[in-house]
Amino acid sequence: MEFKNTLYTRRSVRKYTEQQPDKSTILTLLDAATQAPSATNSQPWCFAVIQDRVLLKNYSDRIKTYLLSILDTHPSLLKYKPLLEKDNYDVFHNAGTLLIIYAKPKGPFACGDCCLAAQNIMLTAHDSGLGTCWIGFAQDFLQKPDIKQELNIPAEYTMVAPLILGYPATQAKPLIKKKPEILYWKK
């Protein structure tokens, strides 16, 4: 796939087949992630990969419970209450792989650097026929100290990007993107 086509056709995928990406494919994606630029070449990224569907279901249920418990203090989540209350709703959209990017506490812009690594993963995955989606619902939950401890993640590492990964069950529909909003341009 030509790069511009990859860039312009990548979409978040929320419906996956049962087929799991194999270890070799995931390692290729992680290698692509490490090609991202980083401030002062700090390369602060590290990764966790979960391909255990039972654990992912457990985490999905716990995330829904957690989000429902904080609705009072997060009014922007109120519109998702009916969805979060559904027993059959899976925050990971039934994807069999969760790839989590963590930032080590090094470098001046570690979290931003890890976002660049996440973009590399998403573009490389799309170029390879895979789908991805950044799961915002999982952000706070995966940063909790007890969850990091469950996953053997050092407490001082920051969870940056929870990406689901898999083979798309349907083709993503094209989206109309907004034109760039230029606030200032001096010549």
C-alpha cells in the first residue's frame, strides 16, 4: 500500500474476526513502533501484550464497573451510561489482542513520544490488513496501581496507549475529515 493511501484510509476498527494476530506479526508492529522519533532520542516506550480473551473480558467488565462508578465526577461519560450498563458490551470490541504502550520515566516528552509510537503501530497494522482502535475507556483503569501490579508493570511507568488489534470483520467506511483549522499564519 502506498503511504498516502495508508494514511488516508486508516480508521478505527470496532468489529473483529476470531483470528488472532500471531507473535511474529505483533513483533513486526512493535518494531515499527520503535522507529518513531523521540525527544533527545530517549526512546521511552515499552509494551505489554494481552491475548488472553478471558482476561480481556474480565478487564472489560471491571472497566465498565469502574467507569459507572465515576460518572458523577465525569459528566462527559454520562452519555455512555446505557452502553456501559449492557452486559454484552465489550470495551475491547471483542478483539483478541490488547497492545498497551507504557512510557518509562525518561526523556522530556515521554508520553508524546509513545503517542508517536502508537501512530506507527496503527499505520503499520492498517498497511498489513489489520485493524486497531485506541480504547479511551481503558485509559484510567490500566493506569491504576493495582492493575499495573497485576501486569508486572513498574509503578513509575505511565500507561499511554491501549490499542486493540485484530483482523477487521468488516471494511471501515470512509469518513469525511475536517479541513485544517489554521489559527495563525504569518509570512
